[in-house]
Amino acid sequence: MCVRARKGESIGSPTFAYYAEKFLQHTDLRAARGLVTAEQAKNYREKWNVLSPMLAKVRVSDIDAECFETLRQTRVTALTKKGVPITASTVKKDFIFVMGALKHAKTTLKALQDVPQGPAFTGTWSVKRRGRPFLTEAEYQTLHRHAKAQCEVEGLNPRRGLTSPRSHYRFVAPLLHAPVQITLRPGQRG
């Protein structure tokens, strides 16, 4: 401790837990005002419950790129409740919380001079999007053709307030540009 004091380092530097709690309090206030969702505030609390055993006693002055890399390696070896390794996306969300707490300490509390740059999530750490697939041009054309063909069928009475196949087509046509999956009935061809 004396060596650190002679080097000019802060002996009583607050721990990350102190700033994390302040960040969570601030997030709760923002949620009460409607600036963030209550779900986001809840997610941050859950992140802190997971990360606190690893970061609670770490002094903020000791947090650097090496600390971030150690945290990332520790987290990637962890398992979910189902026993499956956590994904790079989860680790990235961990760092969103950590960086948010550090930025709050710098900008709002004015307690830090600078915030170390967070780790990059590229290469083996890249996060792959797993959203709903969009229709290909061929799938779109097939869906459009089937919708138009149904408009021409006589006696077809679409339900839910639509009075004719043509109005049904007018209702469905704008939705054709949305990312949807098409399911053809048995016997229909695409």
C-alpha cells in the first residue's frame, strides 16, 4: 500500500461496486421518469447480480484493457442455467452494463478522468444477427401471385370485417414488404 502511495496512485479508490450501485440507482430514477423502460432497469440489475462476484472488489483505477480481457475470458467459460456456454452476445451485453456504469461515473458523478475503451467484438467475438429472415425476391413474387389469385376467386368471403377478396388483397399487399414467412396450404404450389 505504501508503494502505491509513493507512486501517486490513489489508495482509497472506490470499487466498481460503488459506481455500479450509483448507476443502478440512476437507471431506476430514469425508469420512474419514463426515460428508460422498467425492463431495462431490471435487466441491468440482473447483469449486476451476475457480474458482482467478479467486479465488486475491483478498484476502478485498476480497470484497464487487461481487466476487460480477463472478464471476457471468465464470462465466456461460464454456463447458462441450462448448462450451455454463454454466447458472445451475452458477453457483449455484460460490457454494455460495465461501460454504462463507468461512463455514468465519469459524466454524471464526475468521479473519473477517463474511461478505458471497451473490448472490440469482432473476429471470433463477433455477434451474429439472428433475426427473422426476409423474403427473397422469388418468395415475394410467389406470395404476391397467390394473393392476387385469391382475389379473383368468386364466392370467397374473407373474415374479420373484410367484405371482398379485393379488400383482402388491399389489406395484405402492404404487408408483403414486411419480413414474413410464407406457408402454403397442402396441395398449393409456390
